[in-house]
Amino acid sequence: MTLQYAIELGKRIGVPPECDEAMTLAARQLKEHGAEQVLQEGLPVFEQNDYSMKAVEPFINRAAEMGGVHPYTVWGLFLQMAAEPAEKKFQQLGIDGQVFLDTFEDLKYKLIECKKTKGVWGNFVYVWYPIFYRIDIFKLGRLEYENHPYPGKEPYVWTDGTRTITIQPGDPVRSIHIPYSGEPFDTKSRIESYQLAQDFFKDAPTGAKLGDGPLICFCDSWLLYPPYQSAWPEGSNTKAFSDDFDIIESAESKEEITKPTWRIFFASADGPMEDLPENTRMERGLKQYYLSGGKNGDALGILIFDQGKILNA
């Protein structure tokens, strides 16, 4: 578990050249000032505390101060260092090495998001990552699938008249996440991903096995929030993704409801609403939505998929 592994992993998951250069320089600074040892001391604490980011934060801050490196950059390097034992766990579970790389490529996406949002290569949403080191999330095609109990407050029942599927609160299912990968997000790509997931979880290496049963997923995301649907342009893949789900709960966000989402506008989200960029159809649609008084929110949706078909869309 070394900084050298972190830099090599960055190359394997395809971080941009500028990022590779910045992270390599930061790693060199940390080594020269003895901070690599501090991070190595933090790794067993990380593992022994169920991958708690709070438990390891003092090691990150100390290493950052010793090496004169931004804490976000140190977080990025630390998470890449910590992937070494995770890779060994993937191997022990018999999971294809490409699935490991595809899954941990999420670290690259967060490096890019950090640069766009905070102006530094690193990771500022590190609290999201314990599930990666517990081997509870897998990227399969375009989407990520997390082992997670069904969070609905009431049982969910679907039937077509001849077949009935009931999901009880707390049942082991999968939570879907949409990584910032830039890959195609059209219907074909999503269906291919759902099928890959059903095949993968038939004999799941972690979490509940599907056997010959359907893939049952939920998505708890701002992307599914019904009022946003007016912001998505005609033919939007985001709207089509939302339509893959049966939306069962929605609510205005508890976050500051007048603040545009950084996930689309990055650093510009902190500026005047009128100055939000309009470079993409999504940016233009969301900007108009906010300028018209639209609020942020989240929604919970259920997807039941079986052999190439969404049953409950």
C-alpha cells in the first residue's frame, strides 16, 4: 500500500495526463517530507474502522500539512493507495480484473469533478467511498450497482396478473448510481448494463444472489425528481432513464433549495444564477428551470428487470 501503487492505479484507470502529472508531483512531495509513512499508518486504521473517513481524516490532514499538498489531493492519493487490498479482495472473490478497474475508475471521475468544482486535482466527496472498499459496489457497463437494503417505507408490489413480485422494506436489493464517466447513456447502453448486472448478481460474489430471479434495483437521486422533467430537453437520455423507474417517493431537497447543483454546473454553481453556463442542453434546461423558480429535490424509484425487459417501467 504505497504512493507508487496509487500513481500506477491512476494510469491504469486512465486519469488525464494533467492529473497524472499533478498527482505524481504531489506524491513526490509527500514522500520527500515523510508523509507517505503517515498515510501508511492510516491505512490499517481505515480498515479496522470499517473504512471510516472520519477515523482516517487526522492522517490525511497531517500528511497534507507535512508535504505542503492540498488535503483534497491527499484524499485522492490515499483512496488510490487503499485500493491495493481491495484489488486483492476482488481477485480472491474470483471477480474479473476488468470489473475491478471499471469499478475503481470512479476515482478518476471524482478527480475530474474536484478539478472542475474546487480547482484542484483530488477528491472532495470521499465520504462516498467506504462501499468500494467493502466490495459492495460494482460498475457493470454504464452504471454502478451497490448492495443495499430496500429503503422504502412500505412494501412495493408489482404484478402483471400472472406473476407478482413483492419487495419488503429492508430486503436486499441493488442501488443504482450513475458515474460521471461520459459514456453513452442511451436506452441501449442502459439495457445492456441492466442485463450485465442481472447476469453478474445471479451468483453474486457479495450481497444476495439472484439465482434465476429478476434484478431488483432502486435509485434515490435528484435525477428522478419529477419537477426536473420539465428541464430535460426533447429526447433526453436523462428523462428516459427516469422513465425506467416507477417513482414512489419525491421531496424537495433538504439542501439549500435555491442553489444550483454542482454536479452539472461545477464551480459556476456558486455564482450568480444568471451567469450559469449554457454549453449543453442539460445546462440550458436546468438554468431556465432555476431562473423560473424551480427547486432542488430528490426522488426514489424502483426498477424490476428480467432478461432484457423492464417489467415495471
